Amino acid sequence: MILKLMVAGAAVAGALTTVAPAQAATTPECDNGNVTASYRGGEGATSHVYGRIVLKNTSDETCTVQGYGGLSYVGGGKGKQVGAAADRTPSRTPKVTLAPGEKVAQQVVETSTGPYSKKQCRPMPVDGFRVYVPDETRSQFIAHPTTGCANPAVHLLAHKAFH
């Protein structure tokens, strides 16, 4: 009799077990398969040009972008990095949700080679930018012919987070 009550009690306890609701699906991060990078030239100031790297969601799915990503000059016709990678200018890093066709941008500041001696800078032709989407290990190329410094101790690029 006691055994029957224990079995019956276990059956009732099992029947009352609740199942946790499924977690809401999270929007995935954008990667190179979701977005296409482009450059929008901007206004110049003494020894500086202010522009924007723009990421456009070219996929059929919504995705998010948050942070800085990576940015550098490349040249030599083979994508070889020219000089130092862009410095990160402190800024807010909001998570931006991009529906198909929507865009997000980051400010880019380019310093000209003019303030540096040729010996210090070692001027070199640049083919464009190498752009990394945040948290992505594959890059995209944006044509942007200019002159950079081969010396990696000279920092000509700075950028803010995407917003």
C-alpha cells in the first residue's frame, strides 16, 4: 500500500512539473555576409579629413552592429597594410539593429602626411581601406586612393564606434 502511494505521488508530482517558456530569439550580429561597407568622404580641416565608413545591410535578415570593428590603410595592389591601424576614439557603443536595407555609420578622421617629415613618415601610396565589421575576422576592401605613412609608429587614422 505504501509503495502504491509513493508511485502515485511521484506520478502526480511529475504531472505538475512546469516547462520554462522558450527564450525569445535574439537578433544575430551582422557579419560580412549581411553588410557591405562603403566610404563617404567628408569635410576637410587643417591636416584632417572627416569622413564616414557606412555599413549597409544587404541581406534579407535583420542583424545588429555594436562597437568599432577594425580599420586600416592598405596598398601595394595586394591589400598589404600601410602604417598603423586606426586608433579608437572613445565614444558610445550602442547596439544598432539593422533591418534589410538600413545603414549604420562611424566617423573616420584621416590625418594628412604633411605634419610629418618624409624620414619619419616614409610616404607610401594607399589603395584604400581594410574594414572589419565588429567581431568579424574577415575584412572588406573600400577603394580610397590617398597617401599614408609606411612607418607604423605614425598614426594617421582614427575612428569612432558605429552608431
